[in-house]
Amino acid sequence: MSYAIKGASSYRADMRRQLDTLEDSLQNATTDEQRCRLAIELSLEFRPTNTDSALFYAYRARALATDLDVSLRQRSAIAVVDALSTAGLFTEATELFNGLGRQTMTPEVRLDYWLAGRRLNGYMKGYALGNRECYSKYDARYQQFDDSLLRHLPARSELRSFLECERLVTEGRYHDAEKRLTDLLKSLPQESNLYGMAAFQMAEVWRNLGDESRYAAMLALSALSDVKGCVTEGMALPTLADWLYRQGEFNDAYNFINFALEEASAGNARMRAVSIARFVPLIDDAYRDKINSSRDELMIYLILVAALFVATIALIVILFKQVRKSKENARKLAFTSRRQESYIGNFIGLYSSYADRLNHLTKLVSTKLASGQVTELKKLIESGRFTDQDNDDIHKIFDSAFLDIYPDFVSRLNSLLRPEEAIEIKTPATLTPELRIYAFVKLGIDESTRIAQILHYSINTVYTYRNKMRNKAIRRDSFDNDVKDL
């Protein structure tokens, strides 16, 4: 398993090449129908690996389908529901999904609709584990969609076989499930998402039959499938990490749980990140206790050896290190102090600006109300002049503060772009919208939805700027991480 994790970057590169091929096909498509179908396919391919991209292409498909036939409009809407569900945006997903339920659909589209409903309610019941009433409600809906799929999927469908096996596990018919899952796993490629799901169900079979070794082996196969398939929403690896923790294998448990959490976060799979997070504290504490224990033992041996052989030299070395560390700490403290002064100055500037603006607005409102100019006051407020000006001021203050702390940010970011794509700053101490977005990425805020909220941009604007910047990058796939490492 550790070997597979080390090779995860090569699996991601292979996946990226496949997705690039699809994206090239989308760019070269000649009709809206072709573009819509390819955007839906890209959304479905991105869903298990990157929810931001899945949402981007699902929204694009829905926009392209506006003037196309009803089936494509429905399929694009279902793709949006799927992407929203994986992203953990349940309110939006449920609202859109319920609207689709009132429409007439072809049998093929209806199957996709049921599958999206099953997935949505599966995520929601997983999120509601601690609330019996909500869990029961979502589980009932989940079972309804499951029943519909089992009644209408083709008899030889691999998905139907999986659903039947899962139902056998749920009903406690473990020996029957074991036979069916064995046949199903033989028919699936190991890197497929369905293989990973089937292996996870087989692990559940062995857990309930009391065979711990086979349980762990099937969890490892499921996790391996997720890693090879670049699936960031899988639960096999964190479950395996939890099992290893209970066996006292803290090193592997720590490495596996952190890799799973990093993958879920990188893919913006909020639901999986929440589910994985419940495993982290115990594993992390156990790992750190072990590290601290080993460190304490090593320190004792070093002290004994030093006392016997080189006590004087050891004291001199320790003293030298302490002096050097003190100097380094002093340098860091001075740097931190300068940063704090900068932060305080910018905060005071922003506070003063808003105080003046509020005072001006109060006087203006009082004057308008006193003179009975209510309609004019309402028009003035609805025009957005105050909000737009506030946003501009916030952007200017943020730009100035950020460039004060990272004065070479623009030149360093340009080093990640192709030479002909370098960005020039026309107004000193001011960032362009795309540079402002990537300033937040540099600060560790890389969720597009969060950046959009802070900057008062639309989510599509953020997606568009980020995609354009990646296309300008020398290394497109790792561009965001390269910016964080500047």
C-alpha cells in the first residue's frame, strides 16, 4: 500500500492525460450538442477526483444544453446534482434534484436520476450518523432509489450486480454476498471505481464473519483501487488506517490517514474530508506518543554516551546551538514584529476608511430622510455605489498589505508561467483579479467558493481566472501547489 501511495503522482499524471484528451475533444467540438455531451462526460470523470472541476464542467454542460433536447438538459442537471452532492453542497443539490423529479424522463435518464438520488442520500445519511431521525429519513430514501435501480437496471449490468451484493451485505446474508462479490471482482479492472466499492463490501463481509486478516486484505485492495483510480472520495484507506491503529501499527496508520485527508482536501471532497477527520485525532495522538517515546529513549542514550566520552565537547556544541537558535529566534521575532506592525497599520486604515464612510452615509441618510427624499435614497442604495466602492477599497488595502509582506510575489509567480504569458502590473501596489485570486491561494485559501465569497466575485469568475492561469503555467497540473510553495 505504501508503494502505491508513493506512486500516486504517476497515477494522477495518467488520469490527467486522459482528461486532457477529453478536454481537447471538447475544445475541438463543432456543435453545442457535442460540447454538451463531452462536458457531461468530463464532469462525471472529474467527480471522484476533483469536485471543483466536476462542478465547472457540469455547469458548462447545463449552459450548453439550454437550447438542446430535454434529455440533454436533464442529464446536464443530473451531472450538477452529482457534483454538488460530492462537494457536500446538499441544500443546492436537493433543491435541483427535487425539481427534476417532477419531469418526464426517458428510461436511460431516469436510471441516471435514481443513481444521483441514491448517491445524494447516501452522502447525507453518512453525514447524519449522529442523528437517528435524520439518518433514518435519508436511509429510507436511499433504499427507495436502490429498489428502483434494482428493478430497472439490465440483468447483466455490473452496477446491478454490485447493488445486489450490497443489499445482501445489508441483509446479513454474508456467505451469499461473498460468492457474488468474488465473481464480480474477477470481472472488473482493479483501477475502476466499482472494483474499489465491491472490494470494500467484501471487506465488510469478512469483518462480519470475524476474519480480521481477510478484512484488512480487502480494505487494502479497495484502497489500492482508489489510489490507482485517483478516487479522492473513497473510505477504504481511512478505514484501513483505523484498523492499523487498533493493531498498534501507528506509522502506517498515520501515513495512510494523512494521505487520505490530503487527497480528499485536494479534490475538495468535503463530505469525505469530514468523514476522514473523525479518524485523525486518535491516530495522530498515538503516532505522536510513539515518536515522543522513541525520541525520549534516544535522548537518554545520547546523554549517557556524551557523559562517558565527550561531555565537554557536547556542552560546547549544545551551547553553540543555543546561541545560534537564539539568534534565529530573534530574527524571526523581529520579522514577525514587522509583519504585525504592517497588519495593524492596514487594519487601522481599513477601520478609519469604514468609519469615515459610515459617518458620511449616516449624514447622507439623515439629510435625505429629513428632506423626504426616500425614493432617491432607495435608488442611491440600490445602485450599489457604496458596495462597489467598499469592495474596491478592500481590494486596494488587501493588495497593498499582501505586496508589503510578499513584495516579490508577482515576479515569482511569473517564473511559473511561460515567458510570453508573464503578467505586468500597470498600477503600483495593485494586483490584477487573477493575481488577487492566487494571492489567496498563496495564503492557503484555495477553495474557489471561499475566494469568491471573500472577494465578492462570482464563482464562475474565480473558476475562469484559475483555469486561464493554469493554461498559462509551465506546469499546469501542479501550478496551484507551486504557487503555495513560492
